[in-house]
Amino acid sequence: MNRERDATSEVASLSSAVYEELKRRLNAGTLRPGQFIDLTALGRELGMSRTPLRDALIRLEIEGFIVVYPRRGVMVRPLQPSDIRDMYQIIGALEASVIEEIPRRFRSSDADRMDSFRTDMTNALAADDFDDYYSANLAFHDVYLELSDNRKLIDTVHTLKERLYDFPRRSTYVKEWERDSMAEHTEICSRLREGDFKGAAAYIRDVHWSFEVQERYIRAYYA
């Protein structure tokens, strides 16, 4: 029994390692959207058997990063406008639901942290530092997301944001979009600081994460 448990644990650990390595390659652009993955060569390169490789691919398929075609192979899934629209709607709905959940937990210190990350975003924009801007942007939203009791919700939002922005990771941004986005972050923080949680939730859902509101910038970013 212990040997079986140890073997299962080892496969899970190997699968996790393969999963992280594939995500790293997607992030770096080594694996490109529309590219088919040579599983035999990949397994040989990583020194992995089919089982952990298969398990990692199943996880990536569920998360929308790849698509498996029977008898054809595994392809890195291109991000279509309809995918982006769906993801924006889901993220907006989930983040808004968190805002509606946390009025009793949100403190002025949380608003202070959001303001601090907003300042970091401003400084990163001025320095044309996309990585720092992106990290501060995620951290801004995580201040209120982490107040939720729903870990699955938080993980889902993080995965969707990875899918939108990390595969492959871009090194540039649409500056006009980010300037407008900075104003939106200021508005979100102000509403939360004032205790207008209903208004903040609506703004996040209907403006900040609205595909229709952001569409011209989205199409420029993903062109």
C-alpha cells in the first residue's frame, strides 16, 4: 500500500514538474500558438514517461492552454477574440462577486495597499517597465481577491489572467490603454475606500472588465 501511495505521489510530482515546464515554455514563446507539440520528443527531452506528460497535458487542456486533436496531436491553442470576450466576462463577474462578499473584511489598510500598488504601476509605466507594471497590476487586484474565502474562485481568476497575458508574455503594452486603465484603478480604489462596494463591483464588471468598453484596446494589444 505504501509503495502504491509513493508511486502515485511520484507521478503527481513529475506531472506537476512537466506542467510548470510547459507553462514556462508557453510564457517564453518557445511553444507558440498554433504550434503542434511533438510529445515523443518532449518526453525524451524531459526524461519523462507518458503518464506524467499525459497528466500535465490534461491539466493544460482543461485550463484552455492547449487542445488535443485525436490522431493529430496536441496544439498550443491560439487565443481568439471570442475567448477573450468570454474571459473578460468571467473575470469581471468573479471579481465583482468578491467585492460584494467582502464589505465586512475590507479595511482602510487594504485601500492603502491598493494605492501603493497603483503608485508602483504609475512608476513602471513612466519607466516603460512592462514586467513591473504587470506585477503591480496583479497585486492591486489581489488585495481584495485574497479577502475571499473561495480559493477556487481566486485560482480561476489567476489562471484566466495567465491565459490572457502570459502565453506568450508580451514585453510591450498599449500606452493609451494603460493610461485609461490607471484612471480605472484609481476609481476602483476610491469607491472601495469610500465603502461603495456595490458601485465598485458594478464598475469592475461593467467597465474595467467589459470587453465592449475595452475592445479597441484589446484588439490593438492582440493584433
